[in-house]
Amino acid sequence: MIATIKDATLILHEFGKHLLFVQQCREVTPATLPGFDAVILDAGEEKECLDLLKNIRAANDPACYLKPVFVINWQHCQEKEMFAELSDGLLNSVSIAAYLPLLGRVEQLIEKWSDNHQLQPGMALPLLKAMRFAYSRHRNITPVPSRYSLTGYMLPVFDVNFAHGQFQEYERILQYAIQHNLLSRKFVDKLHLCSHCSSGYLNYRETCPSCHSHHLHAEHVIHHFMCANVGPESDYVHGDHLSCPKCSQSLGHLGTDYDRPSMVMTCQSCYNTFQEPEISAFCVSCKHVTPIEQLKEHIVYEYALTPAGVQTIWNEGRYNLLAGIMAS
């Protein structure tokens, strides 16, 4: 292997391939990559590395968004699944020997797709890019859990083309792809989202049925066997022991003198007492409060190319027709 040092990068030559090894990701932009056969990113600074990787996959030039990209020094990273989906491999050493067939295949596809005329921009382009990436890697379009996603899940190669709040547009494109048999899908998970903004960052609260406050105090209910009195435990507490407020007998042994059959709640705002609280969800993103029965159900899927999807990524006329229909 031959290496040339240049600023924040190393230019490597291995197996006749021209490789760019990026040591400081913040110093590099996707515009510098098309002249290389593959790129190796150092994830020593995780955020900067992931941002660069996302920007590469978000580009509209096939020579950039399809570029073989590998990640090294990833072991400490919190977003390993994201790196795995957006990259072509997580390396333990600076060598691409095991990936030479991939490089050859992707190089041929980039040459063929770079000959396309200018494709119509718009809603269909992110779909085409994700399908091309999946086809070129022999992969499905797979969701990963992510705290950076509005819903809590991401389809990395698809999501990089959208801003954080474009959930409706994002879902519309995927629904169109399913309806027109461009993609098939497989169940992964079911989410409950805010009905107002589709966020998955929800805090579930027990609330008072009377005033809807979530400032509640919960305690055990005590059933005294001898006199059959039932009441909140606080009524039975006298100093460091329990005694029945009805018959004044001391309660010694749980299971012999008394039991705790249930819980009771007292609202600290209106002092209503109840056993069955209402449940609501507070959205951390938009601050909207929603009863749980009104939350939006959202199914997370893994997607795979269909034969019709494969035809679309190869046929420019079919793609432009798709783009025109989706824009209407």
C-alpha cells in the first residue's frame, strides 16, 4: 500500500484502487470524493464522521451518493447501526481487500447511471436514490432505532434526504412506492406517535379523571380481615405501626390480619380519590397532550426492491413518469 499525506486526508493506493482516507471529517466535503474509487472515514470524532457520511448519501450525483464508503475506529460510537446502514463496512484495519467485488460492481453502476440525462428533481428523487443504493449493495432498506429521528426510527439511506419535520412527505413517498409495487415491506415494529406532530418522544402520564392533573399520590388499600374495613393505608398508620381506624385493633401480620388488595390514588390538585386514572401522553416535541386512545399508530417496515422497482431504477422514462405523477 502506498500513502500520500495531504492536509486532513491520506491518499492510499491498494489493489490498483485510488482510496481517500479521511482522518478529520470536518475538513472534507462530498465534492472532493468523485475522483476516488472508495473512501475510508475515521470515526474518532463520531458526530463529524456521521455528518459527512449523511452528506455523501444526500448528494444527488450518483458518483457521490453511491460512492463506496467505509468506516474505521467505529468501536466507541453510539450510532453503530447508523454507520452500518450508511456505509459499506465497518473496518478493523485500513484495507479494502474483502470489498473489491463491491467496488467493481458499484463502479460499473455509477458509470451507467451517470450517463442519465438530468433527472427531474422532487419527491421521486429520494426514492430513486434509496432504491439504487439498495440495488447496488444487494441490500434491503432497513430501519434502525435513532434518538435523532422524529419518530424514534430512521431509514438511513432514505432519511438523509429529508429535514427533521418532513414526516408527512416522507410517508407519502413510501406509501406511493408500496401502492405502485416498487417496494415490498416487512413488519418491524409498531409505534404510537403524537397526533399533532407525529413525534415519538412521549411522556406517558397517569391523570386525574376529574381535573386531569398528573400530580397524583398513590398508596395501598388495606383490607382488615376481622372487621372488613377497607381504606387507604394512610388511614391505618399511627406512628410506627398500623391500626384499624374502624375498630382500633392493631394490625400485625400481612396475610393474617390484613392484606393489600389494590392501590388508590389521590389528586394533589383537586383531592379527588380514585383507583383507575386516565392515561395521557405529553409530547416532548410540540408540548401537546393527547389521550392515549387518540395517539397515532405507525408501523415501521423494512423495504425490499420488487421487479417493478428494479425496472424503474434502470428506465429513465419510467422514472420521469413516476416523478410527474408524484408531483401532481
